Amino acid sequence: ALGVATGKSDRGLNATLAANDLTHLFSTLHTADRHPSKPDPSMINAAIADVGASATNTVMIGDTVYDIHMAKAAGCRAIGVDWGYHASTELSEAGAIGVARNMAELETLLESGAHEG
């Protein structure tokens, strides 16, 4: 199951998903409108509960250290992507199990990292 836990507003997230025809891909959507700011794990915990998953089989993909810290606070693994706000070294130092430089690397990290732990 795919979910979103973002610092965006509901309006911003819905607009982004609709503009890119992605809404149908996600089972759960959580935003800063309804949760404390990252790295508080409220958003990811709610997403996990919505889909009936567990923290141990959840992987957060994020572009900030706040995403990585949120995942760790929830007991999840985190994969960083270096095309966002924070540098690869920052994401690694925050505890990401890997940092992808492109979508092919992200897919490889998901295949290996999603089955760890």
C-alpha cells in the first residue's frame, strides 16, 4: 500500500496529486492540516493504521532529515532521495538506510530495504 505523509496542506497535496494524475495510487493521505509537524510520528502512524500495516514493514521515502527522523520515531525504516531539500550526507547522517540519486536507485533501495528488519 502506498501512502503520503507530508508537510503540505490538504489543498496543496490534493492539487499536486490531481495535476499529476496520481490520486488513485494512494491508499492513505496525511498532511500538516491534521497532524503535528514532522518529525512527530503522528502522520506516519496514522497512515500505517489506515492500511493495517506495521512499522516494521513500512518504509518512508523522504527528502528531508525531518522525514527520516519521523520514520525513526515511528519505528520505520527510511530511504532518502537527494532531489529534494536536504543533501545526501544529511539524510544518511539522520539514519536513512540509503539515499537514491534517481528513480532506478530508489527502486533498488526499496527492493532491498523494504525486506530488512
